[in-house]
Amino acid sequence: MEWLQDLYTTCTDGEGNIITENGNKILVNIERIKQERGKNKWVTFDRHGDYIVQVPYAQSSILVPISFCDSNDIKHVLSYRWAGAYGQSLVGSDAPIDFLRISATEKVWVDYLNHLNNDELKADVINNMGSLYNSRPVHAKYLHDFSPSTDCKGLAKLLACITRGWIWQEIAFTGPDVTPKKAQAVTLLVELIKSGSEVVRCLIDDGFFTPKDKNVDEVIKFAIDVLWRARNLADNQSAYVFFIEDGELNENIINRAVEKVISLRMDNPNDPSKNITMKVLAALDNLENANYTMVEDGFLASFSTLLQSNTEIFGPIPPGKVAPDNLHVTVTDMLRTFTKEQGWNVEFWQQNVIDHPLSQLHHPKFESIVISSGQISVVVEGGHSFGLKLCYNILLQGQELEKSTTSIDGKHDILSLSYRINCGELYVIAFQTKTKMRVVPSGALHVTESSVEEVKESNMSSKWAQTTWYARDTDWLNVLEKWKKADVVSKKRTIFGKRSNGVAVN
């Protein structure tokens, strides 16, 4: 912070000139920033910046040293978190500008305009972020700040940060070096975020069911449940026990789990079609995330970078729109082809906040559901309806989610759907309603481009409809205790075996 303290300034005249210990600097207002952005230049800063920007945030204003340069000059992107940070405040309490704590020797991009609650500026940031995130490595400040000696509260703050819906794109487009060495304890969590944790759940053995003896798949399932609880702002003491308190004991199996998650995503790095489809699946997985300041940002946070940096695949984004035309058709065809080739059976879910381009994939549109005495009638465009049996319903958006079979009789307009894609075949497995509720039937509906039909076999319904495992923190703490006892017994047997050289002792 020493260099920032050197730049502490106060306005000395009414013409925008500021005196610093380094000489005269020019106060650049927001209008100047908008002007520079209009020239296709990114606002950046470094230690030797020529400008100081007065950035309003809440009741404070901060002086930030910046410089203007072409995007090609930007060597790194710095991702930061606002909560719990500090900066140089002019009035009131310190404003949260965590990025000022770095000692930058190379220029970094700073996305503070997104936090001015100005729709025009926010749209400008979103419309240009894709090419930047896709072409520059992101140095995640929250990971560089992580300490292996953190306490349970510190790990909870990190989990709340890395599971933020907007963070996904900052992590997803980076290489394996996104996690610094001192944060290796959470590498498995980072790789799962990049891959789409709930997608990976579908690809491991018994990913939805009660944990068994400790093995690589069970450790991956535990890490997925950690992220699931963090997304829903629930307790996560078990994460601290496994990754920090018993981190040394679990280090070997965590490393093996990391290798498996990466292999699922990149077993053939030279196959561009698999790489892009895996990113689509991970982006779809981020649509279920509830960890946003505004959950309505879910689609933009999940797909802006992906779509802007792959126009040759998805097509251009028309002015005033958030996605290319017929994106739902492109994505449906992509997922059908890919899961058929891979022999994969995956499912993905959504929150129920806005009607966005992928609220429903390419099939006849579902309009509403009518629930009466545990039975569901699903109405499809054209007036057709299908009857299903209710398995459970839950309220969405935050907090640890409990399944319920409480009566929710009445008509509910559908806002989005959740899907199972099994080897190229598409099934609707849940409905998100405008009343902020998810309704899960015990069956499923098979859909094609032009048809809908009920599936009698229960194995095509959601795996969550087939399990009693709720992924609660307290339940996992009990599992971890059993795993640890088994590890201790196994270690003693190994030591005994070495001492005896394999000779039986009577």
C-alpha cells in the first residue's frame, strides 16, 4: 500500500488539477472514461499511471492511478472481489477496491465501471468483455490472497467469492496456472467450476447418491457438494475439515481427483468441438447458480464471453440483443451431437428469474403446469397437455434447499426448464415457474424439434428425483469422520505390514 499512500491527494482548485507527491495529475471524470472507451481503448492502471480517476462508489470516492492504452498492451487481467477490501477514501469509510493492493509491474484491466449501477456503462462493459477474458490470462486476486492457514470463516469467504456467478467466466477461460501454489488446497474446486461441477456429478459413479467408502469419485462428489452449498449460501464446515484441517492427509487423493476432472474436460485438447461444448455445458451449469447480487444477470454472466469470442460457431450478436439469433437451436444440436458421440448422460438446471435465450431449448414450447393433489398436468403450445406425478418441489434462489411435497395446487406459468440429455436424446426433467419454485416430476418428457411424449421409465427422470441424499454439511461431516478413521486404520496396517515384511504373526 506504500505507493498508494504516496498518491494520496486532495483537490486544490476547481479546475480538475490535483497535487500529489509525484507532481500534478489530471482528474479524469467518468465522461472522459466513456470517451476513451468509445475509441476502443481499455481503461487500465499501473504503478506509473499518468492519470488519476475519481471513482464514485456508495458514499465514497477513490483516487485510482490509471493509464489509457490499446488492449494489445494489456498483459494481464486482474480479477478482484469487493467485499472486505480497502482503498484510499476521500470521504466517508474506506471503499472496497481490492485491486489497489497489488504491486503492478505490468498493466492490468480494471472493471470498476460495472459497479456504478449505470445501465449504459454496464452494457458497454458486457459487450466488450468477451474478447478480453478469452485472450488474456486472469489473475484471480482472491486466490492469490488465499492462505493454507486460513480459518473456517476465511475459507467460507473464499467459497462465496469463487462461486459467484460472474466469476465463472473469469476462471473458465484460463489455463491450469490460474491457481497459485499457495492455493493448491482449493485447486479441485477451481477445476470443477471450470468444468461445470453439476455436469461432472453426472459423469462420476453414484454422483447423486449417499457417499460410500473414500475413493476418487467420492472425493469429487464431496467437492461438488461443497460448491453446491456455497452457491446456495449454506454452511460449509466440512470443506474446512477436508481441505484445510486434514489437507495433508487428503493431499494425494485430491491430486488424483483434480487429474480426473481435468481429463473429463480435456482428454483430447486438440478437439475444438469438445472444448467448446464442454464450455457450453459449464455455462449452462452456471445458470443454476444463486450466488449473484442480481440473479437476473445469470445468462449474461454465463454466456457473454463464450458467445462474443466464438461468433464463427454461434453467429454474431445483433445490436440490442444479448445472444445470436436461434441460439437455442445451435446449442440443442451441439449438445445432441456431443452427448451421442461421448455416450454421456447429463442433466442441467436453471434458476427461475428471467426469460432468456436458453430458458427452453429447441422443441415445442412449454407454457404452464397445473398441480392438483400430487398430479401435474403440463400444457404445451397448441393446447396439448401431459400428466405426470409430482416427486417434489423446492423454493429457489439461495439458502440450503429442502425438498418438499407440500401441496402447491394451482396453475403456475413456466419460466424455464431443466433437462436430461442422454446419448443425444433430450428430456425435460423439471419446471421452474414464475412463482419462484422448481417442480420435479417422478417421470420425464421426451422432446424433439416437433414433438413431446411422456416417458414411462423412471430412469429418465432427474437423478435428484431418485435419491434421498441432500448433500447437507452435517451429513458430510459424519462421512468425513468415517473416512478419516478408515485412513488411520489403513495407515496402521501398512506400517505393521512393513515391519513384518509380509510374514504372518501367530
